[in-house]
Amino acid sequence: MEVTSLCLLLSATLNIHPHRSHFFWYEHIALSCETAALTSGNWTVKRNTSSQTFEPCSAGWGIPQGSSCIVQYAYPADSGVYWCESEQGCCSSSLNITIAGGAVIIAAPPLPVTEGDEVTLSCHYREDENGKATSNFSAKYYKNGVFRGTYPTGTMTFTSVSTSDEGFYTCEHPTQGESPQSWMSIRGRAQPPPLPPPPPPVLSVPRLVCIILLIIVYVVLSVVCVTVHRKWARARAEAKRASDQL
Ligand SMILES: *[C@@H]1O[C@H](CO)[C@@H](O)[C@H](O)[C@H]1NC(C)=O
Ligand SMILES: *[C@@H]1O[C@H](CO)[C@@H](O)[C@H](O)[C@H]1NC(C)=O
Ligand SMILES: *[C@@H]1O[C@H](CO)[C@@H](O)[C@H](O)[C@H]1NC(C)=O
């Protein structure tokens, strides 16, 4: 079997925890290759960075754990594109990871989200590597550089995201500046197949009314005919009797 057709059968998704594409220095990142139960096998997390290409987890940047890879302390040099690859060379879709040098980052979904989904963006500030990140502050949000609003709770929620919401997002802390931009990708919802036209009903209401009316007319005409015929027959019989008596 060719690699491409084999790869359609054996597919994997690269999952990331925490579920975002931007990180602070020294954050702990867990990457895992998730496959359908029937198509396990050995998957390796690989990456391209500005200095290396096709670098597997085992090359030293991460700790391999089965089909997962743990980045214990992320550095800006770990920024790059990451994917899962099987022994046969099959690849998952890739995702971009950015390790920011600054104190503010935006948390946007790392993988494409589906149109209609609820999506929440959050803004995180960390004073230094020893501090704990907080997102409890009033944040300003921008899409493609255009101001979108100030959110006192710090999060911006799309109750039903649409394809027009796709773009680069940044957030801004009241005093600590802006985050690097993060791309949010929206996948259109698959259109359901068109419904077949409904079969015509066997007896529609107007048709039924028509049939009932026809039956009534038929019965009435029959009754009238029988009555008229009887009257005529009786009259004829009487006329005959009268002529016989003459
Ligand atoms: C990684 O880099 C190589 C060489 O530049 C390129 O051919 C490949 O497409 C890149 N992989 C991804 C997933 O971007
Ligand atoms: C990753 O980033 C590169 C460069 O910005 C871009 O061309 C590519 O489409 C991105 N890939 C994904 C999966 O977002
Ligand atoms: C968030 O900040 C506000 C005002 O600074 C404070 O009143 C509130 O208790 C904080 N909440 C949490 C969960 O830290």
C-alpha cells in the first residue's frame, strides 16, 4: 500500500496541554499524539524551529513518553511548528507554538475551532518566571490590530464563533503592555446533505373533501333518481289500471 493511502487509515491528532499556542518562558508543555483506538502504533512528536528541521522529541528538546513528549522548561528557541509522525512517515496536522519573551500572552485555541462553537480567549500576565500567571484583570482585545473592546473580566467569549472571526488576536494588560498576536482558525461546519423531497401524501385534505363531496352528490342523485323513477312507475301503473277499467 502506498504511504498516502495508508496515512488516510492511520491518522493522529497532536494535542497540547495547556490548550493554547502561546506560552511563557519556563512553562511546562505536554504534547501528545492521539490516534483512533484501532490504529495505535508508534507516533513521535517532531518539530521545525528556526534552527532545526524534522527534530524528533528524542533529540533532546523534550522527554519522550510513549506517543507523548514533555517539554519541561520552554524557551523562546522552542517556538516553531510541531506535528506527530508515525514510523511509516504519516503526519498529523501541525500546530504553531510560540514561547513569548514578554509578560503578557493571549490564550487562543491552538487547533482550528468549528463554526458555531463557543470560544473564549483569555489574557495572562506573569510578573516574572517565579510569579504565578494571573488573568484576573480588565483586558483590551484587538483583532488584526483593530480594537474590539475592553473586557472587565479579562476574557472575551464568542458564544457562537463564525468564519469571519478568524484572524490574529492580541490582548492588552492595563499597565503591562500587549501580548504577541495569536492566530485563531475557524473551520466551516460541514453542510448536512440536502433532504430528499418528501413523497406526495396519498390523500391530501382537499382531495379527501372532494371525494366526500362526490360521494354525497352521488348518493343524493341516486336517491332523487330512485324516487323520481318510483313516482313515474306508480303513475304509469295507475294510468294503466285506469285504461284497463275503461
Ligand atoms: C519543516 O521544514 C521542512 C524543511 O524546511 C519543510 O519541508 C516541512 O514542510 C516543514 N514541516 C512543517 C510541518 O512545516
Ligand atoms: C504556522 O506559522 C506559519 C508562519 O507564520 C504559517 O505559514 C503556517 O500556516 C502556520 N501553521 C499553522 C498550522 O497554523
Ligand atoms: C480579581 O480581582 C478583583 C479586583 O482586583 C478582586 O476583587 C477579586 O477577588 C479577584 N479574584 C480572584 C479570583 O483573584
